[in-house]
Amino acid sequence: MNEEKLKADLEEFERKNKGNIEKAWKKHKEFLRQYPFREQPENIDLLTSDKIYNSGDKNTFLYWIEFGLKELGHIRVGRALYAENARNNPEIFKELLRKVVDETLSISQKIDLHWEDIKGWGGDKIIAKKVVFCYYPEQVLPIFKTEDLEHFLKNLNMDFKKEAHSLFGKSYDALSIGQKFELLNNLLISFKNKSPEFKKLDNLLFARFLYEQFPPERLPQIMRETKPLHSLGILFEPEYEQEVVYLFAVFHRELGFPYIIKIRNEFPDAWVMDKNRFEVRASDFVQHKHDKKGCDFIVCWENDLENNEDLPPTIALKDFVEELK
């Protein structure tokens, strides 16, 4: 890692991204006006199931988190099931939110809450991290994947495994998801703050700079072995758009689209109150050069794009099917 080269690249990066960053923070202010839970935690009591999530309502809490604030850190969820489950468990969800804005809890404690009590919120706790970031953007970087945080620290020549003993008194591999996140997040912020050039950046701009300078490796685009999907009425994983259309027709209600109004063989492919485009892989949307403003959602079998902030929200049916297993 050449720190001087990073500083040299920074000026051009700031110039290109300043406008988009300002727009992202304006959206964040609007979100906080509607859901000011850090300053007014008592308002969490007023959060109804319909305000947590309601398909088609772009002012619900979880629509904001996943789509409305996409520029503040994209989370590749791929289905609405996690949101439906939060909606169906409002008291559990509201109690988690109360602890998110509890100033006595550390970042790691907030991530390590029992989010998994709501199906779809466990694993690397990507969605929970986004929620915490939205209320503590001055403390948290919008880098939600543990592997991405590790990747950036390795490129900055920082020994995060050694630092684990200093902060938590145990090996890195023994840390919880939340403890890893707090450790890795704090190390990156410490790196940012030790240099005047980087210290002036807000956490969003710094995170974007890291993704541009050290893009995480993508899986090679090789022919994937097809797997049988007998229980879904097809023999193998989709290879053609028509097979993706079929699977969407099977699961459209579970995905949060109650009605299919029209399906056709030109862009956009379907009207389901919103306009959808079907692809086998999300990258096909880019390769086919479709109008980004011509549809509301990309429905694909597999989301193979690491960074699709400029595209419509993406629903990956493969992730949804995995959730059902």
C-alpha cells in the first residue's frame, strides 16, 4: 500500500463524488425527519406494522433502509422476506430498535443483539449493520460485509488479528459478528483520522474511496454447475429469462408483489403495480444496456454485481429460494 499515492488519488475522487455524496446525505436527513429514533426513542412505540414495511409504500422504515438510502451503502438482500418477517413481529423489531439507539450500548453489543429472532436478519447481520449506521454515521463506516472490512485492512497493511487481543482480550477467530465489526470499523476510522487528508472525509466518502481503490475480488464468471430444483417445478437452475419469469410467477406474493398485471416479451417485462425487468444474472441488465429509469426492479436468478448503486433495486430469486430451504 502506497499511502502517498492514495493521497494523490483523493483529490480527483472528491471532485467526482462530492455531488452524489451531498444528495445521499439529503436523503438521510429526510429519513431522520420521518424516523428520528435516536433523538426521540419514544417514537418507536408509534411504529406500526404498516410503517415497518408495506409492499409498494416507499415511506416505510425498511424501504428506506434498503432502497431509499441505497447511496449510503447498498445491501444485497434479494427478497422482501426479511422485511415481511419484521412486519409480522413488530414488538420484537421495535425492541431491537430501542437497543440500537440506546447510548449505553457499544456498537458490537448492538450488532450482537438477537436479530436472528426475526428470520432473514441473522448471518453476517448486514441489515442490522445498515440500521446502526443510519443512526450513528459519525461512528460507523457503511461497509457492512465482514470480508470487505478485512479486505481493506489487509490492503492498508493493518494487522487486525493482533489488535483483537488488545481490544477484546481474545483471538480474532473467537470474536462475535458484532465484535469483529466494531474492531475492523474502529481500525479503519483510526487510519482515516491519523492523516489530515483523510480525516476531513466523512465516513461515507471514505468508504467509497476504499471501494474504488481496493475493489474486492469478484468470483470469476465461469460456467456454473446447474442444480436440480425439482420441488419448484423445473429440473435445473434457470439459464434463460423465461425460466426466471416462471419462478417469479410462482413466488410473486411471497416477494411482496400481490398482483401481476402484465407480462410481455419486451422491456420492461412485467407490470406488478411496479415495472420489472427479468434477467438470469443482474449483470445482464448492464450488458443489455437497458434504461435504468425504465423499470422499478430488476428480477434475476443471481445477483452477480458487487456494486449496483446506480441500478434499480435488485431481487435475486436464488437468495429467496435458499431462504426457503
